[in-house]
Amino acid sequence: MRTTSASTPDLAGRLRLTIVRTARRLRQEAGTELSPSLTAALSTVERHGPLTPSEVALRERIQRPTVTRVLTRLEEQGLIERTPDPQDRRSSLVSTTDAGRALLAELRTRKTAFLAHRIDGLDADDRATLARAAEILEGLIAR
């Protein structure tokens, strides 16, 4: 594995590009018809739901009209369901259906299998380096 001394902006740019390309490749490996925004919203509802549409918009950092369209598409595909919000009858709560949870589990399994296969081809030192890099990246994002 090559190591180079890079400036912080150079390293940040290289990491950004690598993360973006990795994310794109994982989406391709998942083999789903769902767009990245639909998948992200479905994951958010699964992880934090039930949520109001406004809460989904806030967590996804998208506008309310956009989240309305996203949730409608997920509902049409049977991946989420809406129930009346007991706190505010003008709103609803969205939660993931069994089909939505199953789809997310399948996507995660495919992505993990792709990465695991690639990591298996590395030697022990490179796997240890990746494990440490994952810890560092998790720390950066958690700040």
C-alpha cells in the first residue's frame, strides 16, 4: 500500500472522491430500481420511524414538497404506510412495511457481500489498515 504525505485539502479531496465513488458503486451493486433519495428516505423511516413527513424532510434535509413526492412513491410501492398522527390529526406518521424492511435488508446484504468479497482479497495488513480507517472515518462523522 502506498503512502504519501498530502496537504489537508488534498487528502480531503481524495477522500471525498473515494467516498462518492464507493457509494455509487455500492448503489450499483445493490441492484435496485429505487433512486438514492427514495432509498435514503426509506432507511431514515426504518431507523427513526414512525415519523411525520416534516420529520423525514428535516432528517433528509429536503423540502416538504419533495418529501411528499418521495413518501408517495414509497407508499405506492408498498414500502411505507401512513397512519394518522395521534398528536396532530392533520398529519400522518409514516413507518416501514414488512416489504420495505425486507428490501432494505436485501440491499444491505448485497452491498456488504460486495465489499466483503473485495476485502477478502486483501492481505492482513491492508485489512487492519481498513479497519483503522473505518474507525477514523466514524469518528470524523460523529463530531
